[in-house]
Amino acid sequence: MKTENLIDLLARNVEPAQRPRFVQRLAAMLALGLAAALLLLLLAFGVRPDMATAPIPVMLKAMFSAAAAAVALPLAMRLMRPGRPLGWRVGALLVFVGVSALATIIALMGEMPERRLDAWLGGGFPWCLVLVPLLGAPAAALLMWLMRSFAPTKLASAGAAIGAVSGGVGAMAYSMYCPVDSIAFVTTWYVLAIAICAALGALVGSRLLRW
């Protein structure tokens, strides 16, 4: 048997054993990050007072946040391993942002002109820009630690992808506190908050992911 054939055979035999462990570790990091975000939210801020009477808006915001994390997760997973093409993963993120922007425009067009600014800003400063990165920090730290074991080469991109995923996790927790249920608010400021998490992830990842 040629050496190349032997290497190829060994690689095929190892991959099925490694992948389930990787998926389990990744799922554990995400679950721990979400649990830490929820605990931080409960200890520092609490939940919205009308939580019992407004489950649907909270659930929809949490689902939107989970969708953002799910769209960014394949990109983060691919960037964990060097030399892999990104393929459709970047496009999926761009489509998500584009659909969010379109939803914002449609939602604002459906509002009365005098109510559009309040529907967009939520009646005040969008605190999700501050609190989502804060709540997403535990997930970001756990995912950074996990990614270091895979020796990524595109450090800033890998950190940005981790930041986007952790931002979605943080936004899921924040949805239980957020008092604003406007579609235009969520599709604008939640996305911007997750983008801030991505920018912070790129900055931190370019340093912490070095090997």
C-alpha cells in the first residue's frame, strides 16, 4: 500500500470519531454561555415585569436572536479549522442582515408617521447595544477557549464569527428583559448589537487566538 493511500485511510477512520466529540463540546459551550447569560441577567437586571403576560413577543425576539446565532455558527465552525473554504457561510450572514433591514423598512412603513421614530428607537436609548455584548461575553470566552484548540489562521475573522454567535446568545437572554417589542427596533438594534459583538470579537480574537 502506498503511503498516500495509508494516510487517506487513517484520516477517514479518525474523522467520524472526532466529529461527535467536537459537536458535543460546541453544544456544551453554547449551553453554558446561555446559562451564564441568563444568570447574569437575573442577578443584575431581572426580567421584564409583564413577562407572564407577554410570552409571545419575548419568544419571537428570542427566536430572532437564536436565528442570528445559528446563521453565524457555521462560519465560526469552518474558521476553527485552517485552510477550509468559507463557501456559502458569508453569504448567509449577508442575507440575514439584508432580510433584517428589509423587515425594518416594511415595519416602519406600516406605522403611522408620527409613531415611526418611537417604533424604531423604542422610546429611548437602545440599551441592547450595551447589554447584549455584556450578556454574550461568557459565551464568547468559552468559544474562544474552544477555538484555540483548533489553531485557526484567520484570527480576526474567527474572532468576529465567535462574537456574532455569542451576540446572538446574549440577545436571547436580553429578550427576557427588553421592554420594546417593535419589529423595527429588534431588526435594527439587535442586529447592530450583534455586529458590535462581532467587532469586539475580531479585536479580541486577533490577540487571544494566536498560537
